[in-house]
Amino acid sequence: MDFYSQNREDLTSEWGRLGVSQAHVRTIMAGAYKKLSSCPWAEATPPRLLKNWLDEHAQVLKVERSKIQVSMYDSSVKFLFKLADGYEVESVLMPESSRITICLSSQVGCAQGCIFCFTGKMGLKRNLRASEILIQVIEANRWIEENANWLKALNLPSFQRITNVVFMGMGEPLDNLNEVTKAISIMKDPWGLNLAARKITISTAGHLDGLKAALESMPNISYALSMHATSESERSKLMPINRRFPLGDILDFLREKSKSYEKDFLIQYTVIHNVNDSLEDAAMLAQLLADINVKVNLIPLNPIEPSRLNSPDPKRLEAFRDFLYEKGIRVMIRYSKGQDIMAACGQLVTNRLPS
Ligand code: SF4
């Protein structure tokens, strides 16, 4: 049994057959997710039957922190984790005044091939298991616990842990929905990581079938759409997934959902010099989003090599933002964190294959 891939229901039903009480399940989950113990049942004094079963059948995933880089500019932290089969994934901690967000990977590489994204250039190697998603949070929380000075320098309390999760790292999370859903069930569980549902965000390049399924099964979490263009032809050039799930169909779905979905959808729009940064683009964007409950993040492109796409001119970017604002759209310019450590949006990549 892959321990971190089991949520409370799985553990209760599996161990219930061994006569294990809910109280023991709770204690063992606390060992894993609150005490961050490498052997979650070490202090739990489980019944002998369960102890024997655990020793024989349970594996507690371990990953190696191959590399850790701390940004000199904004104190964000990039982790490179080596998985059991040798593949590596990256996660980024992003501290702010009252919260710590982790940007998680859901796949090794990505099949979607967006042209402005380093991860897309890797292609898809494989999906991550729920345990491999959760271990990124657990390891990052362990690192925070070991690095009291990092919290102190940020004026955060010594007990502060990760408060927000965004699936914006390597991979398209809706291409790996089952494992992402299982991991989220443990993140939300008060016996697990105990994160508020609204503080967990799935970001998609526009996987409409996955978005429909995810909203159906997880209506309380937050969702972000990487939009990046206002015409089907331009978006298909930037993001090949648009040929499978056209932007118009996605926006129709969001428009319909806006009638019942209580939160705003986050629209991410990477602004690219002379590609999608004109006032005509802003006008089209405002028109497309008019009947949808949205917040818009404008993200100046972080150029990657050998791409020929460049960051927008700051004045044009501000004019773009002001135009949307005047149209009544809630909009912010978001500068990516961790640019000096290649942790910014679209820059996550690992080259190493299993040896
Ligand atoms: S932007 Fe997201 S969906 Fe597109 S290639 Fe990169 S990781 Fe995949």
C-alpha cells in the first residue's frame, strides 16, 4: 500500500477489516500530515494486528531533495525532487505577507506543448501518483520547519506552514485528474493537511472535459484558466490544446457555470510583446469575459530560450490593464516570483532522465 495515496476513506475501509478504530486512523494521519513523521505510525501505538500489517504491506514514499534554490529577490524557494524511479519534478514555495503558497507539479513533463513553456518542451514522461503530489507539500513543510530563519526574515510566525496550493507547476493537472483529486481530498481533510478548499487552485491550459469533471466532483476549490489569447487561431498557435478544446467552447462553459458557481474563475493571461498586448486584444478580452465571473491576472512573459517571444513593454502592459479596469474587470499585473532561480511561470523543467 502506497500510504500517502490513501485518503481517510481508503484507510478506514482497508484497516476497518483489521478491527482498527477511527481514532487510530486519525492518529496515524496526524503523524503523517501534522507531525510530518517519516514513519507516521511510529508514535501511534497501533494494535498488534495493524502494526504487523503496516510493517508488511505499507510503503511510506520518500523523495530526495536533489536541489534547493532560494531567490535573493523575493525569498521564493525552488525544490527539485528526485522520485524513486529517477525522474525529477519541481515545486516552488512563494511566501507573501500572511500566506505561503506552493506551486505543485502534477506530471513529469507535459503533453500540451505550449510554445512559451519550458516544461512543454520536455514532452510528457509520466503522471504523478497522489503520493508523489502530496510529498511535495510534506517535504516543503519539513523544509520550512528546518529553516526557522527563512520564516523569521519574512516576519512570519514560527508555526507557519503552507496555506495555499496551486497546481501550476509541471504538467496539465486535468490530464491526471484521478490522482490530483485523491491528493486534494487529503489536502482538504481536517485529519490530513487541513487546507481550506478555496485555497486550492487547479490551473488548466483549457482541458474542457477535465474541467467539467473536476467542477462536478470538486465544486468548492478554485479554478484558473490559462487563456493567453483572444482569437482561436492565435491561441492554437500558442497552445496546441486549443485545437482539441476551442476557447469559445470553454468560455461558453464558464459563462453557463457563472450562474451557479459561487467563486470567480481566475483568468491568466500571459502578455507577450507584439503578440497579444495591443489595446485591440484588451478590447476583445473584455468582450469575451463580459458575462463571466472572473478575476484576470496579467503575467508579463518570462522569456525562454530558444523561443522568439519576448516580455511586453511596461507602458503597453499598464495601458492594457487600465483598459480592462475601465471596462469593469477586476485585473492585476502579477510579476512571477523566483525569476533569478528559474522558478517563474513556464520556466520549470528537468532534463534528467532515470539513470
Ligand atoms: S503551460 Fe502548462 S499545460 Fe502548457 S506546456 Fe506548460 S505545463 Fe503544460
